[in-house]
Amino acid sequence: MLSAAASRPRLLIVDDQPLNIRLLHQVFQADCEVFVATSGEEALSFCLTQLPDLILLDVVMPGLDGFEVCRRLKRDSRTCEIPVVFVTSRSDTAEEEDGLAAGAADFIAKSASANVMRARINTLLILKQQTDLLRSMAHIDGLTGLANRRNFDERLDGEWRRCARSATPLALIMIDIDYFKLFNDCYGHQAGDACLRQVALCLKGQVNRSHDLVARYGGEEFVCVLPETPLAGAHAKARSLEGAVRALGIAHERSLVLGGVVTISLGVAVVVPTASDDYANLVLCADQSLYMAKDAGRGQVKALQSQAGGKDLAYP
């Protein structure tokens, strides 16, 4: 079984039959933290906030059936890596083919013994742990512990496509530590690295939704991706980020921003994505906002709403 030293994996059981739920709960409650959803809609909603490690999914349910739930999970960048195992009472080759085509990792018969169920699910959970570790090593910035540039590019692309499907706004905040070269010249590069780590931790602590992302963009620049966030909300979040970093009180006697502490400049851009475009203009718009903040004296926020036809509207 999974290592006892690791936290218990989060298992979501999706079934509309109470008896099936009770039986599966009895099988896995000793080894997993078990959650329950009684419909496809409830399962999708749960996954967007809780992110289970594995899903046991019934095929036949009223409303959204298991195949459609699986397809939607696999289309969403936030949930596409969650293994889905169909639990079925039928032995049907065509049904298995449909499930695998939808993105399922495996099928388990409801008639299987508890030991067989535990063994097969445990194998998938161990594989997911190993995959998650490798993925995190490839997607995490070694100095700050934040998502790295590669991670940011992949997530922004996925969120762009998802927001385009739902016609919801996607916000981007570009962040730059003010006069960081002067900080390094004054205090040394070890202090500079410590400053980057403190700022990174502060930024991450201010972004609480599971589908938001804070990443190191490069050097002393950071970026924040906020799906389903209108301009007013993104501007408010940027102001809270600026205030939180300023409140750290990291001494910076060479800074030309009043206060003598480390500050950040932030550029906000928001657009409702379209399938016919990509996110390059959103990044450019956020960059333009950041330069506006720098030109205005730094240690502040500027924002632009990207409009159809390339017209950008400043936010007060």
C-alpha cells in the first residue's frame, strides 16, 4: 500500500446509488480520505475546488453520465491529470472502449473483491505520486519554489482555451521588483536571493483559489494568472499584492521609491479569450501595463482591458 509517511490520498466516489457508495467507502476508508458525489455535476464542481487524487466513477447516472463527466475532466487543464477509474456492473467491450477513449485509466467491476479493488487502485495512486513528483520537478523554480516559466506557459495556454469555451475573462498580472539591481549591488546576491524567496512566498500567500497561478517569469519578474476574473477584481488583487510586499518591510536603502523598503510594480491585463486568437496579446498588454506603472514612479498598479480590434482601455 501507499507509504504510511505520506498523507492519505484523496479519493472521490461518484455514484447515484447509496448502496454502491457505502460498499466502496468500506473498501477504501482505511487507506484513503474518501469523498462522495451523487451526480456528474456535483463531481465536476467538487473537482474544481478539492482536486482529488483519483476518481471512482459510475458509468450510468441520471443527467451527465460517467463518460461525459470523464471527457469534461480531461478537457480542463485543472483536472486533466486526475486518474479516472470506471466502476461498472457490466462486462462490455464496447463500453470499455468508450471509457478509455474518454480518458479513463482503468475499469473495475463492481463484483470484484475488496482486495482486488484496493490493489488496482493502489497501483494507480503510486503511479500518480511518481508522476506528480516528476512533473513538479520539471515545473517548479528551484530558487523560489513557485511555478517556473514552462509551467506558466502551459497553464496560461490551458486557461486561455478553457476561458474561450466558457466566454469568461482571463486576467494576467505582471510583477517586477523595483530597483532590484540596486538591491543586489547594495546588499549582495545572497541577500538578493533571500529577497526573491520572501517576495515569492508573500505573493503565493495572497493567491488563494486553487485554479490561480503565481509563477516566476524570470529574474526579478513574477506573473499571476487569474481565470474567470474581471478587470476590477484583478486590479483589486494586484493592489493587495503590492501592499503585502511593501508590508514585508525588507530594507532597500537604494530604492528610489519612497519608504526605503522593497516594493513591486504591477501591470494588469484582462481579456475574454477567443478560440481564433492566442494569449500573446494578453501578455503584451500586461507588459504595457507594467511599463506604465514603472513610468509613473513604480511601487504601484496600472491596468488595461484588452478589447476586440486591439484597442486597450486604461483602468483608473
